[in-house]
Amino acid sequence: MGFPSGEVAIVGVYTTEQAQNHTRGGFDLEREALTGALADAGLTLADVDGIATTRPVSEVPGSYDPLYFWAEQLGRRPLRYLGSGLPAAALGKAATAVAAGLCDTFVLVHGKSGTKINPAKAGLPTSAPRVGAWSETIHGASRASWYAAWARRYMHEFGVTSEGLAQVAVDARHHATLNPASIMGRKGEITIDDVVNSRMIASPLHLLDCALDSDGGYAIVLTTTVRARDLRARPVQILGAGEGVYIDYYLNLPCPLFPPEGGAVRAAANTAFGLAGIGRHEIDVAGLYDCFTITLLRDLEEMGFCELGEAAAFVKDGNTRLGGAMPTNTDGGCLSNSHNGHPGGMHVIEVVRQLRGEVTPRRQVPNARLGVALSQGMSVMGGAGVLVMGVE
Amino acid sequence: MTWVKPLPIVTPESQPFFDGLREHRFRVPRCRSCGSHNWTPYPACRTCLSTDQEWVDVSGRGSLYTFSVVHVGPRAFTQDGPYIWAFAKLEEQPGPLIVMGNLIGLDHDAVEIDMPIKIGYHDVPDHDLTLYHFEPVTHDI
């Protein structure tokens, strides 16, 4: 028994309009994404018998669970497989379920609108909110403050500068300018000076070191590779996958922050590449979670694309830019395309589009055959999913 | 001024910690079975899953592991200007004993990674509650 490498394929992908402030609700985006991804595959709603969602709670108050919600919403058919985990992890596990016959057509669906990650968007409270005894909010934590603290220790230990981080944002924006659907591409290229001179959010992270705080939806459809051959799109086979979860998010910080043995991302990447039987150097295109500039640097190290402390040099050398050895986040990523609340699936979708060879010529990685996507949370230590994909 | 920063819901499980803060003691759970400290508090020991944990005082001395000067954050915190959100490594058992808090009492330009700090205590106005923060170590003359 081994991982069913190549037996299951991504056959449909769809992204809704991504926007800073959507006028439509999260469910409406989920609905459009679900039907859009099925149409992309040449399948229908009646085919769906497995599902995963990024939602923590159901659309309907009183609903038991977001997955049970979908079982009812899709017409009370028996769903035969309910997925879990970060998007790339959910897809990897669903591939094993499809290969084993637990279900035939699995869809991962996401849609979010309205709620914002930036705590400054909320007004000044008139009285003290009551929170859990160990809550980060007692100390004024924000997502940016966590990543800023990680970035500061990283810069201290490895001698990386703000300019070293900034190159990640510059490359992401360059890629976004080639992606008409991206939120920031229309604003044009940025320079390292633009990043380090943008206003400070949480030192050492500037505004342009931070992801967007946007809205949007997407969906991804899996089925067997045998069935995929009769469908619309070029099948993108799942070759390997891995999941890693180490710590409960946003309660505590692992110390030391940069252990040589790595954390969740290292575990997930080792599993995924091992099961795929593929070396890191064979990857043509990557989609790696990039909620802040520091995040992509640590991804590259923990995924095994470069050594600990060397990611800024790896990026500066152009490896992750279009035209480089492993173009990464060619849609603009979370930094310049969209961070729609649960954007891990966006990185999968961009790799799928690259492997299908269907993006605009200037954005297309020539002859891309092997790709990898990483979804993660809580820096590289907390939780991770890795998906290795390929086309014949 | 009314306190508008979030305040903890104190439960029977966390009561000993907040009782300690009132006495200016920083207490952490230690496993009676294997001796490991467990910060942040969790239902059982992360090393051996024993629920036989006791609250023990630590010195409150440590070093600044990392920090950020937060300019854009929750309004309750930024209304008085940028603030320092930090992690301290306590001297008793540096690995798991990393503690989150606000560092006060220092010019922001004077804050450096690995500098010695200690835990300090402040009473919340109009609430029967004491919270903790980090502050610079003042040297005896």
C-alpha cells in the first residue's frame, strides 16, 4: 500500500472576483465558486459526493457543522466523504479517499466576505471585552505582530535586512502585474525602496510586507485520473501530499523559533516529496503561502528549497521570480493577488493553471510539468499542507 | 480613563494564576509526574499527558526573545501610540517557558533582542484584577 500517486487529478478550478471589499456575501461567493469549478471540469452538482470547506461555522445559525450544511444544501444526497485540514492538506487526503473509492468527485470550496483580519478595522470598544484567560488579545496581538516578532528574531539570527524581506513583495507585485484578476497588479510595479519606505505596521514589517486583507472565493474539484481523461481540462495529477500540525495557533510561540529539525512545513514537505518520489530540484513552479514577506522566506527554507537563513539570498538571486529556477506565486500571491481569509487554495489553483499551460504568455512558466503548493498557518511551525502535482 | 483592553475570563482552572498575579507572583503549571513546565497552561502536560499539574512560582526574570513595535493594531492599544508586543524567555526553563506580554518603561529605540527583562504587575482600574507586563531590569546601586 502506498500513496495513490497519479491516480487522482484536479479537474476543475475556479476563482471568483477577488476584491478589497466585496459587496457579495461569503455564501454567494462559495456558490459561484462551486458551480464554476464544476463547469470548468465539465461536471455537475449531481456528481459531488465529497466536500471540504474552509468555514469554521455554518452559513445557517443552528446548523450542526459547515460540512453537514453542505450535505443538506446540495439536496440531501449522501455525501460520502467529508474533508478537513488546510486546503493543500484537505486535497491530499481527499485524493487518497477518491483513489480508495470512498467518494468519486470531491470539491474544496471557499468563500469569505466582510470579516477583516486587521484589528484596527474594528472601532475602539467602550468597555473591556472579556476573552479567554490566555488570549493573545489581552496583550494587543495582531496577525502582523506575530509575524513581525518572528521576522525580528529571524533577522537578528541570520543577518537578514528589511531590504531582503522586501524583495519578496517586489517579486509578488511583478507577478501580479501579469495577472489581470489580481487586486494589486493594476497599481503597477513596486521597488525595494517603496516597501521599506511604506508606513510601519508592526516593526520590522511595513505595509507592503503584509498580505492584502481581502474577500473572495474559490473551488477545486478532484476525481480519478481515469475519469479525468474524458473531462474538459487537462488533468493535473496529485503525485504526493503531506500534512503537519505542531502547535495550537496563536496561544504561544515555539522556542527556539528556528530549530534545525524544522516544524510543520518541514514534516509536510518531507512526507509529500517522499510519497511523490520527486526531488525538490525537479519542481518547475511553486505556490507557497505568503501572508507576509517573512513567511515566504521561511517557506523556502522549511520546504527544503534552500538552507536555513539563506532564503533572502535565494530570492535575491531571482530563483522565485518568473524566468528563474522555480517561479513562485506567479499570480501575485497573498501579497499582491488576494488574501481572502483562507487563501491556501489560491496557491494550488495558480499551480494548476500553470501546469495546464493556460495563463497569459508572459506569466506562463514554459513547459511546466511539476509543481508544488503549500498551505500553512502560524508561520512554518504551526500547521501545514503540501501538495505535489504534475501533468503527463 | 475606562479600561477598554480585553480582560480575561477567570475560571476555576485559571484562578490560581490570577490569584498569583495579585500577590505579584508569576505562576506556571508544572507536571508532578515528569517535572516539565507547561506554559501556556493546557489541560494536561504536553510531555506525558498527566493532568497532575501544580502551580509553581517562577522568578519573573528572563530575556527578551523577540518583539515588535506595533503601530497598527487593536485601537484599545494604539490609542496611546505605538506599543511593544514581546516574548520573554524565562530563566527557569527557556524552551517551553516563552511568555507573551507588553514591554513598558523603555524608549522604543533602546529595546534590543536578548536584553534582560523582568515581569512586572499592574492593577486594572475599576476591576478586581491584576495583570502582568514586562519591564527593564533596574540595577541596584
